[in-house]
Amino acid sequence: MMDTNTPYFELVKAVFPNAKILTDRFHIVQQITRALNQLRIKTMNNFQKTEPTKYQRLKRFWKLLLKHASDLNSSNCRYDRSFRRPMTQKAIVDEILSYNEQLARAYETCQLLPYHFKHKDIHNFFDTINSLDQRLPQCLFKKLNFLNKYKLGIHCALITGDSNDALEGTR
């Protein structure tokens, strides 16, 4: 079980040539989350001077964008002062995603990847990465394609039950 540190990966391969290397699940999920969050920040900063309300909402509700869609509350409305009306968590995310088409596409992709990963569907996980929408920003492409470098380790991590989930908080 190891992280995605390239020098460490190469050292382990050299010292233990027959070892089966498993890529730590935390680092896989972290890579996906960071990719989306960096795009959110970039989008947010584009609105800073031109549309401060959108900027504030992107800044305030960052956790909702990183939350899995199935975990968003879609029935309990709460009054939100930035929207000046009652909103569910799902409605807030939908509104925020309507601000930027690239962010919406990235959100959909970054929702699919953890879903496939959680359900140990390695085929669809890498199919999603290898068939990324060409309209997505280059920074997202780079972060997600990075996972291809660790395809074997990710595959091994999904096949075996071994993980650091309890230690890493991804259980």
C-alpha cells in the first residue's frame, strides 16, 4: 500500500521487484477532489470583480461541490441569505453549477469517478478517464490523466480488500 509519490514508487519497484503495489485509495480520491476544487477556485476568481455574488457563493459552498451528489440533501429546505430564499443542498449545487459550463461538466465527471471507484468498477473508472470531454479545462485533464500512471496499482487496490481506509478516513 503506497501513495502516488513517483520517487517512492520507483524505489519500491527497485528494492522489491516482485511486490504487488497497491495505490492508496485516499490518494486516488484526493486527486479527483483536488482537480475539481482547483477548477472551482479558478472559476470563483474569474467572478471576483465582475459578479461578486457568484464569487461569494462559490467560495461559501465549496464543501457542497465536493460532496457526493447522493449525499446532498434534496428535501430539507433552509433559508439561505445569499440566495434570499429557502434552498436545499442539491438546489444550491445546481444553481452554482449553472454559473459555468466547464465547472458543471467537471462536476459530473468528478461524481462518476468516485462512484465507479466505490463500486470497484475498474473498467468504467478508466473508461471515464480515457474518454474525458474535450471541452474540460487542461488542468483537469492533467490531474485526472495522472491516475493512468498508477493504473496497475489502482487495479490491485480495487481487487484486493487491503487498504488504509481506517487510517486515511476514506472508509
